Amino acid sequence: MGFDVKIRVLGAHNLETADARHTCFLVNDVLAIDAGSLMTALTPRERDGLEAVLLTHRHYDHMRDLPSLALATMDNGATVSLYGLPDTLDALSSRLLDGLLYPNFTQRPTAERPKYRLHPIAPGQTLMAMGATGAAGLEARAAAMPHGAPAVGYVLRSSRGAAAFSGDTGGGLHALLSDPFRPSLLFVEVTFSNAAAARARGAGHLAPSLLEAELAAALARGLPVPKIVAVHMDQRHEEAIRRELAGVSSSLGVDIVPGAEDSEFLI
Ligand SMILES: [Zn+2]
Ligand SMILES: [Zn+2]
């Protein structure tokens, strides 16, 4: 195998539309980061292959497909491990999987072998979960990120390198860029264009100018800045986001590309 980590971008936007999906990633065909597009982006066979989901936070666009995914894969007999902050898992249990809107899939089909098993995590914790998911040799480290709800980003590490995922965040990229495994890819949210930078700041999101400040600070500290893939874009801002990111890229000398649904990255 020429790579350790295969990352498929299932969605690169903050809202689902006719041609955009919620920000969501599939790693080595078995591990997902967030769950907002696991129904719309995956075939039934691909859904059956899922073993674990790392959740970044409780917001709807990151958890939405968990109820339908459970129903869609109910008959395969497999339990999927869901990792997240206690706040995230509490919201999932009490809202989306409350047994009223849909069955409580932490207890169904049976309490002994439920569809979902919940694993609370803490920021800073390194998860060896991947060893149990078939994505051999991968581990994940969760890092606290500033957002409107308690949130984490993740650094996925293999012997060949690492990739980082910011989740929704208003900054705090240092926690990912300073990882000793030195990520060679950073998937970072850029929700709004610079015209809405104040709104982004207030909501715990990034705009190109805010990303630029984050990256400039990292460079000033001597941290290497890897290739950046922008996700969680609002389509109404996307034209401006793309133009403004190109400006940040050339002014800092950093490789920044807008993410795209169904694109793939290898490490
Ligand atoms: Zn959010
Ligand atoms: Zn979001």
C-alpha cells in the first residue's frame, strides 16, 4: 500500500444544497469524522463498512445523519463506535436518539449489541480507537477548539504522517499545528467571507482574514504550516472566500485550496 491514510471529503460546506453537503470525512473507508453527510454521500455498501465516527461537536450539521444511518445499517449486526465530548454525546442521546423521533439506537436492536456505542473523550486525549476499527496503525488526538458549543478538532496520526481536522472553530489552530506528528494536511473551516468576519468571530467561525491571522501567528512561532484545505464554506460566500483565500495563499506563501465534495487525499 502506498499510503497509510486515505481521506475522502464527503462534504465541504456548512449547509446541504443541491450541489453541496455538510462537512464530513471518510478515512480509510471505515472511520468518519462527523456525520452530517454519511447518508447522502455513501452507498449502502460503504455505509456498512463504517466502524467508528469521531464527532467534533453537537451542532446538527455534524450529527444529522446518525439516526438514518442506524436505520439503514440495522440489519448488518455491526456496532459503530461514536467518540465525542460528553456534551456532544449527551445532546445526541437526549435529542436525536431520544427514542421519540427515531428509535434509541444506543439500545437497539438489542441492549447487548446496539447499533451505537458511545465513547466519551476529553480534549488532549489520544484515542487508540483506530486500532480497533481496522484502520491499522492510526491513532487520533483530540484538541479543544473555540466554538459556540464545546468542540474538538482531531489530529489523525500514522507512521507516515498526520492530518488535522479543525471541526468548527473560531481559531486555536496552534493546538493542531503544534502536534508533534506535524500534520502535512489541515482541513480547516472557513465559513464566511471577509465581509462577514465580525459575524464569523461572534459565532466561533473563521473567515479568510481570521485564518490569515492564525497562520501568520503560527509562522511567527516557527511552526510549519501544511497544505490547507478549506471546508464548511457557506455557498453564498464561496466566490468571495475563494478569491480571498487565494490572496492569503500568495501573501503568506502557504498552499491553500478550497475543499470539494468527493475529493481524495492520501498520506
Ligand atoms: Zn458548529
Ligand atoms: Zn457546522
